[in-house]
Amino acid sequence: MKKEDLLSAHRRIQPYIHRTPVLTCQTLDALSGATLFFKCENFQKMGAFKMRGAANAILQLSEGARQNGVATHSSGNFAQALSLAAKMLGVKAYIVMPSNSPEVKKAAVRDYGGEIIECEPTLQAREDTLQNVVNRTGATFIHPFNDDNVILGQGTAALELLEEIPDLDYIISPVGGGGLLGGTALAARFFSSGTIVTAAEPFGADDAWQSKQAGHIIPQTNPQTIADGLRTSLGDKTFPLVRDHVEAIIRVEEQEIVEALRLLMERMKIVVEPSGAVALAALLREKDKFSGQRIGIILSGGNVDLKTLGGLFS
């Protein structure tokens, strides 16, 4: 993937996405000892950065392929993103979702016009059900993160951040499947070579940290974290980007994620999902590392069930 590929993806998707704001907070600057710039993808269409990759991937399909629709398996945000992007482009979307996906996310997928096919909450069941859908409909499978067009689309969030706030010392991104992190790493490499990309991940779902340490993909097994968007494993397209272009992965405790959520709501007055708060949690865990630096933090999404959110603070 080249610099021009990322620029082309950004031009391509602009009619279908929001250019999300970059917010600051003096209180969090003082608390962290750094100067923070929050790229608020919680304000993106459908509430998360994944709208970028979904739109880019569909726009790269031929007219013939679009007529047969698109399909994916996702527990939440990519399901919503592909459904909305497909609806905006007049394409049918088939979404395989685990039966235990949050009801708020299932409702959003339906609202966006996606057809949900439920399956058992295992990776094998998701893949088998998806293959049946593709065989039955002829739809094109679009992977939630392990796809070059998706990665490039996700990278446009960091591209916008760097356009608005040049010369950042660090960008911190959460990591689940690695689409956002990989795209962020590409954006920094192409447009701000002095910016270091660091990742954030829960201890209870630390396959990316393990994989980077080992030098090869270690699959996620039985993840235990409130950051439901980070429970996936890296893919063979995202892992090399993480291995080669991400400086470090900082792991955080569940209570640190909750405290970061609380700060974002109380101090910045914004709603962020647990996965989106992990980057701030990582910064606060390692304040000494980032002291005195200019830090971009990607708040990846804001799709949270308010009943779940209320329970975290009770």
C-alpha cells in the first residue's frame, strides 16, 4: 500500500463520512502531563471509525459485484458500518452476527437496512454461516479488518488528524483486529515520519501484544474484557503493519478502561464505548513515557448500550 492509495481512499469516501472533530481538554492535559488531541470517531456516521473502511471497500467493487450485495461477519461496529455504507450506495448487505451481540447493535444494523443472519458465538460458526450466505447470494465478502481497502479507509482518520494537527510526537490507537492501528501506522509513515504510533489493548484480550512479542500471530482465545470491539485476533494483512510500524502495545486493566470512560464523560462531556477509551487508559497508565509530548488519541467509537454503561459505574 502506497501514499497515493491512502490519499485516493480519502477522496473516495469523503461524500459518505463525517470529517470528525479533534477536541482538546485542559483538565486531561494537566492530568496526563502531555498535550492531547482527541480524534473523535465516536462522532462518525454510525458511531465509529469503521464507516471509513466499509465505504472504501464497497466503492472499490465493480457494478456487477455490487448488484449481488456484500456480506460480513461482525459482532457490532463493522456490521453497522457495512449496513449503512451499503444502504447509502444502494447495495444489499448480509450481516452474520453472533447471537450474543449487544441488542443495541443488532437494532442499529436493522435500522441501517442490513439483513442479520444469527449464528452461534464462535469464530467457526461465524465463518461457516458466512460461507453459506455467500454461496446462496453471490455477495462479496468484506472482511471487518483484514482487507487492504478496509485498512486504507480506516487510515483516513489518522490522515485527517495529521492534516489538522501536524508534528505529533505520538498517536495512540486501540487494537483489536488491527485495521485501525494498521491504517494509522500507514498514515504516520506516509505523512508524518517523526510521529510514533503506539497501540493500546486490554490485558484480558492481549493477543496483539503477544503476537508482537512472538513475531507471529497468536490467535485470541477466550477474551475477557468490557472492550468488546477489541476481542478479535490480528489478520495476516494487519499483523505485518503492527509488527513493523508500531512502536509498542500498552496493556491496560479493566478498571483503567472504566476510569478513562469516566474522565471522557465527566471532563469532555462525550460518550465513548469502552474500546474507544482504551487509548486514553494506556496514556494514563504510562504517563512518564508521554510526559511533555504532543499526543494524538483516536477515540474509535461511541456505540455503547447505556444499560451496560450504567452498570460500569454502579
